[in-house]
Amino acid sequence: MAGNVGPPEKLAALKNRLDQSYMFVISFKKGVQSKPENLGIDLKTTQVEPLGIINGFAAKLNVRYAFELADRDDVLQVWYLHPNDASLYVNTLAAINYNVNTLPLPAPLNISLGIDSKRWVKKPHLDAPMQRATRAAAKAGLLPVVAIGNSHGGNAATNGWINPWSYPEWVISVGAWDSGDNKVAGFSTRGDPKRPETWPDVIADGVDIIGPWPTNLTKSPGRKKRDETNAHFINTVAKKDWHLYTLESGTSMSTALTSKAAGQIVFFLSNLIAQNPPQGNKPIFTLTAPPERITLFDELKPRLTGTATQQSDGSTVYSYNVDLPWKMVKQLLIDTAIPVPGALPYEAGAGRVDINYINQQFGQFGVPTPKIAMSKVK
């Protein structure tokens, strides 16, 4: 077979459903122009979502025809999407594709979502369309910040399995911190203690976070009561605006806060490099961490970039040279994370992201106003 049908664990089931139709993501080989019509797909009868970031497109196809496409010499991959995930998956790919082409880069890419945990696998596929798209985005300067998931406490057989979108090295994987109980949030997905690649990189506040409520929806009585009896909500939001905000918990909230921190680091680095162009191999800046800031995560996970030099007083000096933006931002989030007592790396990664601390460390050129980029999806 010249092409590649995936995911591999679904092949047997798909071969028994050759006459059914599902959503697939089709990718062409490098150098081949991505044109659905070249595959005999009628654009008048089949809805197609172009996905230039992976040199392909998404479309609903008959399984038999999908297998035929995979045998073509110009096709790289044909990837099946579960019906319950297909819309989310394709819309997310389309949003990544759109933002890579429209945003001024580098910039963080907040991905506070993922496929249903029922369809996670022990070892996520790095050649899946989403992983290929986030890798291309990271290379282009759009830095994926991804929620690790809210699956802890579920099926014991899948302990250590994480949101597959948060798995690759080139994304920033985020868990949730419960500031009220001063511990990793009970729902926050943990990695496998024996597989460092599954650990979150950092955690951030993810319990009872205040966020906007859609103006076209009415809160349920339960949500309304929960909001309006919460001391933090009452003291933070003006009463006249209570209908515009709500409390929410999850690693999605943590990811949004981490994306904000990543944006501050990007702003700092962009200004620093613009005002002080790099000279040879000389570091562009350094940070010093006291002994209490060094964690087991730092000892067990290899650095992505920069150097760490231990001093005689037990502190560590981090030096940074210009590198790929995703490596620099991810490493800086790890290096500046605040250790959380009692939590191991597979639960909390390098520690907690504190936006105020990030602003202090990387506010030399000011604090940018957060902006939410529109994502053009169907």
C-alpha cells in the first residue's frame, strides 16, 4: 500500500464497513499540489475543508474509496475520524490552518480542547493529522498550548493516558491547579509516572476561574446560584455584570492562563531580540533560580534549549540563545514554574504558572493587551 490508512487500531473495523461513509483527513505527499479534484472527488456533491497546513483536506468519504485513495502514489495518508469527534477535529485543524496564515507570528495558540477521553490511546500517534498540524504550526511560530485533559479518577485501566493533542514535544501540555485546596486539581489528568513524555509541562489555576458567559444564553438556575454565592465571583464581578460572567473549572481554564503567560514571554523575547540583536553564540539573557526552585522534573526531563549551570551556592543560572520560538517559550515556562509541594512531576510537571510572576520576570518592555484572534471555521 503506497498510502497510509490510520489510525492503525481502526483498520480491522473499517475493513468490515467498506460501504459506510465517514469523515477522513487526506494528505498529499510533499511536492504534490493538494487538489481534491485530482482524486476524483466531485466538489459539487462533497463538502471539502482545505487544510494547507498538512497539504491536504477533510471530506466525508465511502470507506472503500478511502482505502483506494491510500494506494495512490501521490497520497501520503488517509486518516479516519470518529463521528463524535469529526466536527471538532476538522474545525480545530481549520482554525490552526487559518491562524498560521493570518496572525503575526510568533504567537501562542490556545487549544483548550481535545477528543473524548473514551478514544484516547496509551501511545498517541505522532503522525496523526492533528499532531502533524501542530508540528507545522510550531515550526511556523504559532505555539500550541494544549489542555492535558480532565480524566483523572475515571477508568483505572487508562491511568497515565492523556489528551493525544497534548502529547507531542512541540506543544506545551497544561494541567490544572486548585488554589483553594492548594493542590493539583482532582480532575486534572496525570501522566504515566514511568513515561516522562506523558507528563504535563506545567500546571496553572483551573478551579472556579471567572470567564465570559455567552450573551445569547441564559444561565441554568444551578449555575446562577453557584456563581452568585461564590465569594470570589461576588468580590470580583460588578453585580450589574453577573449575567455576563460565570465560574468554570477544568484544564481548559489552565490552558488559557498559560497561553496568556506564553504571550507575555513572546512579547518580551520579540522586543529583546529586536532591540538587542544576537551576537554570535553570546546568550541573549540569563535567569537565576534559587535551590528551592529546582524540582525533580528539571532533573528527569532533558532541556529543550539553553543551558543550566549550577552555582556553588546551590542556585542555577539559565542561559538562553535564540532558538525556535516554541522551544524558547516552553523552556521558559518550565524554568519559571513555581514548584508545588507534595506533587510529583507526572502530576504537576515543572510546577505552577503564575501570571503575576511571569509579568514581573518578563515585563521589561511592558505587558501587552491580550487579544483573541478570530478563527475562521465552518
